[in-house]
Amino acid sequence: METGLLANLAILVLAGFVGFAVISKVPNTLHTPLMSGTNAIHGIVLLGGLIVLGELENPSVVDAIILVVAIAFGMINVIGGFLVTDRMLGMFKARPDREKEQR
């Protein structure tokens, strides 16, 4: 393996461990703001993947597959994150049916 590839893999593994350690210590009340932040980060990942895929002149099949998979996973994460955030925020909205019944 090349030294650069090995260093990048080491950074990826360490980032995974640090991310898991940080996320596991977040209290439940902060999950919605955290989800909004990760949606923004994954939006940047999507944009970067699209730019890299568009700028490669002769991508190999492996490069193209990895980029398409990264873009697909990023899009799934962004959409899922927005759906979860919307559902969690919907729990704080007053329901008109219950307001009428209580009066």
C-alpha cells in the first residue's frame, strides 16, 4: 500500500472512533439539533461527491462506483435526517382537535 492511502485509512478509522465516542455521549434532548448539523455536513459531502464525479475525465469503474455509492448513501442520510427532524419537531406542535376537546 502507498503511504498516503494508509494514512488516509488511519484517519478514517480514527474519525469513526472519535465520532462514535462523541455521539454516544449526546443526551436525548440534543438529538434534533445534532441531526440538523449532520444534515448540513452530509449536504457538503453530497456536493463534494458530485463535484469530484463531474471533474474526473476518465474515471475507472471502481472510482465511479465508489462515488455513486457515497452520493447515494449521503442522499439517504440527508433525506432520512430531514424526515426525522420534521417528525420530532411535529411533536411540539399543538393539535387543533385536542384543543377543542379540552375546552
